[in-house]
Amino acid sequence: MTGTQARLAAAALAAAAFTTPASAQKTTAEYASGATRPKSVALLPVEATVTRARAVEIEGLVDDGVQLGAQFNARLSSLMVAKGYEVLVVGAEQIDADPKLQEYVVEASRNFRETMSKCRPKNVPKHLCKVGDSVQVLADRLHVDALVFSNLQITITPAGRAVLTALIGGVGPGASSSLEIVDGRTGELEALFFAAAMVGPGDKTDVDIRGYAATLAEKTTNKMPSSDPSARMDTGKNDDQAVDEVEQLLKQ
């Protein structure tokens, strides 16, 4: 997870913990007004992590993350299609079968992570989060207006460890997600959406985990406007409050 994605996860969790919504967004004014809102998007593979905090160790489940990321993208696709977007889901098999596409995805993803490690959510409306030419090259290759990068984090903690965490600190249960829309024409981050879901202590089944992913997909997109450029969106003062609260926490 990049530095900013960690901040987004914290922001989403703060939104649930404080008085603000469990989902929030930051966009440019042009995206909010519809001027730069894309008609077609490509969903790139999700950076997904499922972590089970054991009694004495933390185990990252790679296979769970890969499968969950694919399920998360499938749900995002359905939700965005319902909002009028033309959606292309770029899967691992498609990338592996096309060396040139693989090269473009790796380069765009690397540049995106580098940009997000420096970009704070409040900088999105200021046009200070530019990924660069690699996004334009990949969007052209895929014939879409914009690329969608996303992140999904789910942490599961046994009941006993959850109590210990509450007392002395450490990794606690929780789930968060972020979705970033990067303009394929300019290479600029136009919109960022993030969300959180509460995860109770105790082990979880695969069905439970898929349920958290589905919930996060819905929360992440619930403030996303339709593809219709005439549809306006509320820029959300409460979202500013959530980001302010989190950035104050990060300074402590």
C-alpha cells in the first residue's frame, strides 16, 4: 500500500469512527461538473490484501487477495455500468497474454504508485496529482477515456487478540477501499473515492470476506456520479471534515 493509500484507509476508518460518513471523495471541479468525466473506463487489477492477525503473528494471504481483487473488480464493474459507464475489466490473463500490454500496465502502475506516495487527498482538487504519459499510453492502448486504480484492505483479528490490541495497540480488525480515476487524456488524477466497513473480532469465512468486499465496492461508488456530464455531484463538506480529522491524527 502506498503512503497516500494508507492515508485513504485511515481516512475511511476515521469516517466510520467519527461523525462523518463511512465513504468520502475528493475530485477536481471539472470532474464534479462533468467537463472531464469519462464515458469509458478500464478497471486495472486491484491491489488487494487480506490479513489475518494471529495470536503472535500477522499472516498476509496472497491467494485470497488475488481472488478477492477479481471479485471486487467484478462488483465495481456492475455498479459503474449501472451508472452508465462503459467498463473494461483488465484481468491478469489478458495482461499475461499481451507482452506490450503488460509493459504498459507495469509502467503506468509504477508511476501511479509513485504519484500517490506524494499526493495527499486535498491536493486532488488543486490539480497537483499528475501520473504522466504512461497513463495516456495505456488508455490509448485500451481505447478508454480513463484508467481506474483501486485498493482493498481487509484485516481479520481473533477475539482475544482484538482485546489485546485495544489495550496495547497494534493491528485491529477493519476493512477499507479506495478507487482513483485517472484521465487518459491528461494523465491527471481526477477523482478519488474511499470507504470503510466495520469488521468484528473473530475469524471470518470466505463468504464473510466476500461480503465485506461487496459492501466496500458499493460504499466506494455510492458518491460517484453517473457518466452523464449533465449530472452534478455534491463536493461534500463532510468529506473535508473526514480528511481534516485524519490528517490531524496522522500528525500525532
